[in-house]
Amino acid sequence: MAAHEELEELTEQTAPEIDSKYRLIILAAKRSKQLQRGARPRIEIDSAKHKPTRIALEEVVRGRVMFHTKPDEGEPPADES
């Protein structure tokens, strides 16, 4: 399976908060850096067989990476009516 096909498949499996494949990639990249600096994986996976980028992507898809988005300028936060 090609990398772009795998990314499309993972994007379809993600939580509703991850509204685009770009957000998925950004989150996975930041988490991958944390893993490369010594953070422990948040999922059960053999880190000797999988690279940090793959582990990070799986963590994001499974909802193990928490994040917050900032509203656009001029747009009220989502919890305000």
C-alpha cells in the first residue's frame, strides 16, 4: 500500500476532532519528536520494530494524543455563544 493511500485510510479512521489530514500530520510530527526525545509510547507497540513516526501516527489515530485548537482571529471560542 502506498504511503498516500495509507494516510487516506488513517484519516477516515480518526476522531471527529481531527478534521483534516493536515492536522493529523502536524499532530503526528509533533508527537514523533517527543518520542524521538525519549517519551514513552502511549499504545502497546514494539518500538524496536516501528519508527517513531509510525508510533505517533497510530497514537493520534487511536485518540491517545490530546490537543487543543485555537479559534481564528475574530472568531469567538467554540464554547461561547
